[in-house]
Amino acid sequence: MGKTDNKILHQLIHSMSKYEKAQFKRSKLIDEADDTKYIQLFELLNNQAEYDKLSIITQLDSSTSKYAKMKNFLYRQLIMFLTKQQKAVSKNHRIENLLKEAEVLSNRKFYNAALKRIDKGINECKKYEVYDFLIKFCHAKRMVLLNTNDKKAGQILKTINEDIQYSIKEMGNYYELLQIGDELNILLIQKGHLNKEGASKFLSEQMNKKILETEDNAISHRSKQVYNFIHGAYQLIILNDVKLAAKYSKRRVELWKSHMSLVEITPVNYMGSLNNYIFFTFKLNLLDEAKTCIADLNAFREDYFHLLNKSTQSKLLEYILTNELQYFEITLNTNSSFSTLHQIEEFAIGHYRTMNNYAALVYYYIGLSHYYLNNLKQSQKNINEIINARQFKTLRNDVQVSALVIQLIILFDLKKYELLSYRISTFKYYLKAKKDNYPHLKELVNYLEKEINTPTNKVDRKNNLVALRTFFETKHQTSNSEILKFNLVNWANNKLVK
């Protein structure tokens, strides 16, 4: 390691997890009988918040040249250790082992046993579409068959050649897509310096020509880089043409539906594709399409929920509830919305043992759904689950504020003015602690206090509400003004209608 690399070892150690550090210290350092001094160096670097070379040399009682050798050796050992760790968690590790086992058996002339391993590996490669290993398995199978007297060898060899040609084609499409992805990512980085005409020209020349040709492969390969590239492409298209972005987004959903066998392998990407397209359906007022996609999300929940980890399960429930809330807000049709609310609520009660951000969002959207359905007491119960939780102060600020505001509004609608008065005082204290970053909420609180403390006639009450609505309309565009999925202007309008 040269002089410019002095900090790399320090940074590398600090990038390791506690488990990795413990495992490394228990491992035997190659070619060195005395590990103690290297473990000591490891610990010294690990305990330093900022790299201090002179301090370490002093504590090691070493010269600069000896320290350089120790540092270089430790760096090489860390790289080797982390490489082994990476291989152990690789998706392809199981497939790679099957290939090694087949080679061992074939070398010892156990051809039938080797073929079983190879066929299992081929099936795994096809299932997960690991085409580079599929080619290796095909070559291994060819060599085994040439050493047997199998009468069907000719037909099998023909199938092997077809698999190899198919794999080569798929890999070619995959790398072509990555190349386009690199070009697009460069464009995304430069988009701040790119005029709209330049972006549109690139999109018309590259996106239409390439993405629709290769997106099928992007889906089936399930590469995170490829998926992020396509998502980035949509982000760029939105800047220029929302309808074109919706077209590509719909195409992606259609491709997923034609590859449902792959959804089980990577359900998160399908879920994200559906939610992405729903965004465009609302933006373009395609409400029938939105309704269909929400139904697809619910069907996905019923079929694949058990395959998702807890955070993704919560994200899916959030997608369903937020989209149904938006659909309801646009259509005001309670019969065609919140169809799975009861099932989701039952799941939340049985599933969430601690109130983290994921759980809080689900409870919040359940409560908001009940509010829209005029189930105010049930709505209050769900919102209180968040506010009364021990972890409330650890939640995201927007979740905290939204829950507290909805609680005030529910109490106001239920005409529980005594309790509302107490909650207002605690909320004002909360806002003060936040240094009044929410002026629109301060105005809301002032309105609620007037309503419950100052007797007024109907005309004055209406005028107060009109003034509040006007304030929301003119001041509600600041970055801190959003209450999650709850429009204060619409709330004021509904009160005026009543």
C-alpha cells in the first residue's frame, strides 16, 4: 500500500460488521506463526475514530518500516478473509458447489452420480437464470456423456448445444442492457446541466429502440443494477413526458405478468412495478386502471405475502392503503375502496409487537382509512396505538406530527372538547419543542381553540373556517406542511359543506 493508501486499512476495518470483526480475529492469519501483533494492530485501528499513524507506531513500539510491512500484511489478509465471506453468502454458491461435486465424481468415474449433480445444477441455473454457470454445466455434461455409452447421447448433446446457444444470447442481451444503463446513468448524473430538448432526443433515440427490446431480459435477470437503471429511466422520462413514462411503466407490469414464475423469486420488484404504475394512473386520471392495479396488489398480497420479509410486508400494506386512500379521495366511492381493510387490520394487530416506523405507518393508514369511512372511534383507536407506544418519540417526525394532528381532528369531530383542550395544550408544547417548524399547524390549533372556547354564531364560525382554508391554500406549500395522505384544504372544504 502506497502513501496515498494510508487510510484504506482503517476505513476497511470500520466498514466491517461486529460479526465479521469477531470472525476475523478468530481466524488463522496465513503464513504467520505469531498472530498477536497483527490482532493488536487490528484492535488499535478499530478503536481509532480518526486515523493516527504516529499514535499506532508508538503503541506498537515499532519503527515506521516495520509498521508499513505489518499494515500491508494485515490489509492483504483482510481482503482474503472478506472475499471468502462474500463467496459464502453468494447467490451462486450452491450452484458452484454442485459443479465442483460433479467434477469430483466425474474424475473418479462415477458418471451417473456426476450426471445427477449436473442435471440438478442445470435446473437451478434455468430457474434462477444464471447463464454463465449454465454454460459450464453444459460443457461438464458433454464431457461426462462422451465417457459413457448412453444410446441417447446424440439427442442429449443436441439439447446441450441449444442450451449453450440460448445462454450466450441471453448473456449478450444482459450486457447490452448494462451498457445502455451506464449511458443513461451518466445522463441522469448530468441532467441538471442538460436541457429538456437534449434529454428528449436521447430518450427518443435510445429508450424506444433499446429498452423495450431488452426489458424482458432486465426483468428475468433480476439484477439490482439493471432494475435501478430502468427505474432511473422512468425518473428521467417524467421530466419530459409523463405519458411516455406511464407507457413504459405499464409495459413493465405487463412483462411481469407474462413472467409470473419469476415473481416468486423476486416479489419485491413486481410489487414496486405495480406501485410505480399506479402512481402514473393517478397522475393521468386513469382511475379504472388504478382500480385494477390496486386489485392486483391485493391479489399479490394474498399469494406472496409469506415470501416477504417483515419490512417488505409493511411496505406492501403501505402501498395498498395509500393507493386506496388516494383512490377514495378522488372518487369518494366507499364501495370500491378499502376492500381489504379488515384483513390488514387483523394482520397488524397480530404482527406488530413493537411500534417501529413500518408498523406506525400501517397503523396510521388504517386509522386514516377508518376516518374516511366515518368510523371515527375505530380511527381513534388505531391512531392512539401509535401515540401511546413507548417508541413514539423514536418514530419519523412526519409520522409523529401526522398522528398527533389526526388525533386532534378526530376529537374535534367527535365533539370531545374537554379531552381535545388537553390534547391541544400538549400538542402546542410538542410544536414548541420542534421550534415552530409547522406554522400551518399552529393556525389549525388556533382555529380549534376558538371553536371550543369562544361561543360564536354560525356566520362567524363559517368565516373562521373560510379564513383557515384560505390560509392552508396559500401557505400549505412549504416542505414541512404535509400531513401524510391528509389534505387540510379538503378537510376545511368538507366542513364548509356540512
